[in-house]
Amino acid sequence: MSAPTPETAERAAAADAPVADANSDSARASLETLRSEIAKAVVGQDPAVTGLVVALLCRGHVLLEGVPGVAKTLLVRALAASLELDTKRVQFTPDLMPSDVTGSLVYDARTAEFSFQPGPVFTNLLLADEINRTPPKTQSSLLEAMEERQVTIDGSPRPLPDPFLVAATQNPVEYEGTYPLPEAQLDRFLLKLTVPLPSREDEINVLTRHASGFNPRDLKAAGIRPVAGPADLEAARNAVARTSVSPEIAAYVVDICRATRESPSLTMGASPRGATALLSTARAWAWLTGRDYVTPDDVKALALPTLRHRIQLRPEAEMDGVTADSVITAVLAHVPVPR
């Protein structure tokens, strides 16, 4: 069989382009519908909803932080109900053991052998509820799963399903009964999304829905249905991978992360992994907004949720009221924007 000529290859690529564009447009429409489905249950948290969609596109994990009662768990449950994916929930408590998450070997008296009983981590979407209410020993049970997409039990690696996403909720670390996540685990999360208290208008909308019979424990009754599945995610991810990044944009991302390492308010700035994460989320956001190239505004839009958990404040700066978000905002204001 003769090798294809350059002209043949070019014609084949041109023929495939309309199909790829059609798949990309269909996937984008499905994800837009996904956002509107979640809005049926969750009011006024559009940035958090968008962050979850970006994480799905980037094969990343999400940490949602907010005070109790701002619909963090409901947000993830609504996402799960809108996707044709297997999902499981783990309530993290002080007495939760690592094997309760990953699974364990169980002795079968009938066969006189040990068999593996998979834990809830073997799913597509894992809701890790109040992850910082369990000690670091149990928190670390997710480290390998989040990074390597596998779990090693008794020396045998066991792959996790694809797609696999951990959506973890946590209360602010100032609350009693919480265990701060170690830096190594925080770095495993692609995004840290803050879920604020709703505005007055949104809170009135929430109460109006409840007065009309909305039950947050029954999402089917709220009309939420699966509107996207693995095929849509795969097509979307392929489209994001084709989103072009100019050398100037890549340099801009690096300059932002390097500037955090030089900030006098920080003991630790964003690592190269943070720079890679920022580039990935900016590409996903660019594609979601209908473009096949990344702009500086895309980078700015995702800088806070991508970097806020990857930097560490000096104690004296924290006492002066400096926050991670204020440091990143100052960095964005001073790093030259490519033209």
C-alpha cells in the first residue's frame, strides 16, 4: 500500500474539519445546556458553575469553599444529575478511614482468598463532601487517585474510570473541627472556587422557589435531567486541545506565575504546575466563549480560581489583611499584557 501524498493528506484533513467543527459546536451547546440545567437548582452561583464545566474540560478537580448553607453540595449534586455519568458521594468525617474511600481486600471464606471490594472512588464524579473535616491521613487517600487516576491496593494499581473528577467541598479553615488540606493535596485541585453568600435578590429567589415546593433532595422533581455525556465531553476536550496558544500568551502565563514567586507577601508562589494549569483553564474558557485561540483576558479570567490555592501568604501579611486574591490581583495589574 503506497504512502499518502501531501496533497492527499491535506484533502483528508480538510474533509475532517467540518466534522470536527460540527462535533465541537454540538459539544459546546450541550455544555451550555448543562449550565442552564444546574441553574434550575442553584441560584446566583454562575462563576462556580462555569468553574465546574472548565474543570470537566481540563480533566481537573475542583475544591469549593464556602460557609455552611450556600449550596456547595447541591451545586455538585445538580452537576451530577445533569451528566450521564456514574457518581458517588462520600461524607468526610473525623472517623472516616482511607479504605472507606479507596476500597480494601476482603477475605472470602468460601474461596479462602482475598477479593478486592472497590470503594466509592471508583466512579466518574466523586463528591467529597466537607473534605477538610477528616484528618490528613484520610485526606491523603485521594492523592494517588487525583494525580495518577489509579488506586494501588496491596501493591496492585487499579485504574479509575474515565472521565474521573473529584468535586470536594470544604468549610473555611477558621471553622472548628476542620483540618487544613496539605499543600501537596491542594495542588492536585485544578481550581479552588469560592461560593459566597447570595445577594439579597438571589436569596429572595431561593426562598420563593422553596415556597413553591422546590425540594433540594429531589432534583428530578426540579426538572433536572441528563443533558451531556461522555461523548460530549470527549468532543469538547478534543476541541479545547485544538485551541491555539501564541508564544506571547505562554510567556504571559509564565510571567504571572514568576511574579507571584517574587511577591514580598508570599512564602510560596505558583509552581510550574500552576502555570500549566492556568494555561489549560484559559484554553477551556476561550473555547467555551466560542474562540479557537487564547487571549490575555482569558488568562486573567481564570487566574484567581487557578492560582489562589497554590500560593502561601506570609503570617505578617495575613495579619495585615492581605489575601491570596489581592496578591494575584496586584500581580495581574503589574505584569505587562502582550499586545
